[in-house]
Amino acid sequence: MDHVLHLRSLLSGRTFRPDEIDYVDPEFGPEGIVDVVYDYDLIGRRISRESLRRDENHSIWRYRPLLPIEPDSPLPPLQIGWTPLYETPGLAASLGLRHLWVKDDGRNPTASFKDRASAIAVVKAQERGAKIVTTASTGNAAAALSGICASVGQANVIFVPEKAPAAKVAQLLAYGSTVMLVRGTYDDAFELCLQAADAYGWYNRNTGFNPYMSEGKKTATLEICEQLNWHAPDAIFVSVGDGCIIGGLHKGLKDLLALGWIERMPRLIGVQAAGSNYLAEAWERGEDVFTKPPIPAETVADSISAGLPRDRLKAMAAVVETNGAYITVSDDEILAAIPLLARGSGVFAEPAGAAAYAGLIKAVAQGLVSADERIVVLNTGSGLKDVVGAMKGVELVKTQPYRVDPDLEDLRRVMATL
């Protein structure tokens, strides 16, 4: 990895060779998250906007010179990334906007954004010759790791809260993972996973601990800007739980600015559920996220439920350094956004994905965005991940099926009431 200069500690500023530490700054233990620092001059000689125009590999691997992996490392065979970016004039008009796109990461192989990071995790684990890869997750990161491991025959152990949605647990079992249903919260599962990885020597994919996960997640902003012909949007709305996605988006944008591929930094707008709004609270109150204690976390959007966001340093920097904002939305606003987003764009999102659109609705109401701004909403997961949540959403907007007898007269009776 000659294009990686070093790993830099966010807390101490110390730098480390990639082979010098496994994951974090040892001075701070699990909290000592580090960032990957690149040689952009070298990268710029290996990849350009022009070379990408000729590249027929439409996946995250088209950006391989910008990823922290060895040049000869085998890659998983699944088609990850290059998800569609839909322009949605009808959805835009309903909000009084002129330019709105929806990036649908529910189209990834395991139906969520988390495939981007898990692909990097599997490559890094195999570079190290790891026998077992592990992660803690509310469901999507686990399913992503499980599916990509299945594609390459990599053994893995997954820790999820026992209340994780059944559809997500079903994915893990179908892929053949060893699944530990933890009697507790996501934060409990995370701590147990850290301990197990240390005790057994497993490769740890955990968000906010393994620095390479941000590098996989940054590929979404690389795609967004390329799909917009390198005209960066004015704002990107994304739901936030552990903070790794918004931190990764920020990293990708910083890469593009350093390479001179975009001219300005978009504002990053993080959207949190009211029952799990650690970062939104800290942003509004000017609190130090390194010392702020955990909060109770409970929301229907399980994918963004985190009492102590593990990647909170990068997540806060993503908003502060881009002049963005954090927005809090209620569970009902999240659920109602599922059918609103689906009807306006054709994109079916799980609660965490729809939270980003709920945040845009609130931002418009509060005057945080203007009509002529170019806005992207990132859907992080398919609605099929949580059908129960989707059904609650359609009930909130008063949509229901109609029961009819198998004859035309009964159909006419129902149609007359509509």
C-alpha cells in the first residue's frame, strides 16, 4: 500500500505505519480511532476523472487506487456499489425544490449500504490471513459481512441484539454465519464482540474501531459526484447511528477535493431518530463527543440505534467541517417517510433509510435548504429489511388494502366507496 502514507490518531495526532497497529491508537484503547492518510500526488498519477470514463468496472473497485488495499489482493465477486442515483422531479416539486436525487443503496447485494465497508473488511482480513472475521451490528453490517464472506468462503462470527429484525437475522443464517443473539442492546453486542475478537484473535470489522470501514463507505460520495459529472451537490442527507457512514462520506469528499476533482465541499446533513440522537444533542449543545456519556437508545429505525456512537469523532467533524447540521426526527416521521419516499421516487427504504428523507422534509420546513439547491438523499437500506416497519408507515398515511369477494359485483361495491 505505497499510496497510504500512514494512519493518524484523531485524539493524539500521532501517526503509525499500517503494519504498526491493528486498528486503534494504543494510548486510547478502543476509543483511539485513526484515519487513513493518502499520498494524493501518487494516487493522482494512477487514476483520474478521464481514466474513470474508460473504466468498465462499475463497482466500488473502480476506485481501487483510492482504497487501502494491496494492488494484488483478490476481490469479492459480488457486485458492490455503483448504485443508482435517481433524479426525482416529482419528489422535489412536492417539497418546493428544483433539484433532488435519491441514491438507492438498497440495491447492493445484501440490500444495504454496509456492503461497501464489509467488502473492504473481507479483503483486509484475507490480506492478514485471518481464519475468522467478526462484527457487532444491529443487522445490516452483519448481513453485509455475512453475505460477502459467503461469496469467498470466509468463516465469520456475528453478534447482534436478540431484538434485531427477523429478516436481518434470516439473512445471517441463510449465508451460514455463526450467529450470537446477544441479550441486550447493540452497545452490549459491540462490547462483547470487542472482547471476543481480542480473546480469539479474530479480525474485527467493527465500525468506529476498524479505520478501514470509513474507506469503504466513502465510495458512495465518489459515486455521487461522478454520477453528477463531478458537479458536487450542495447538500447530502444521510441517517446517522454509529456515525461511520457520514464520516465516510466526508472522507470521500475530502479525497475528491484533494485530487481537484470537485470544486467545493457539500454540506453534510445528519439525520437522527429522536430516541437515539446522541450526535444531534451534542451538536446543538456544543458538547464534546469524546467525553459525552452514552444515552438510552430506542427507535423503530434499528439500523441507527446507538446509545454511544462509536465513530462519533468523525461523525461530528463531518457536520462541523462542512457547515452542515444534525436534524432530529420522530419515529412517526421516519415511518411516514417510507411510503412518501416510495411514492415520490419508487425507492422502497427501511426505516433508517427513510429517516434521511424525513430529515429533508423537516429541513425544508425549517428553511435549512433553499429551492434552488442541488440535494441528494441517501437511502441506506431496502424496505424489505423491515416489512413490519413499512406496514406501520403505510398505516400512518392511512393506506390500507381492500378485501373483496371473487366477483365483479363486490369489486364494484368497493370501488364505489373510493
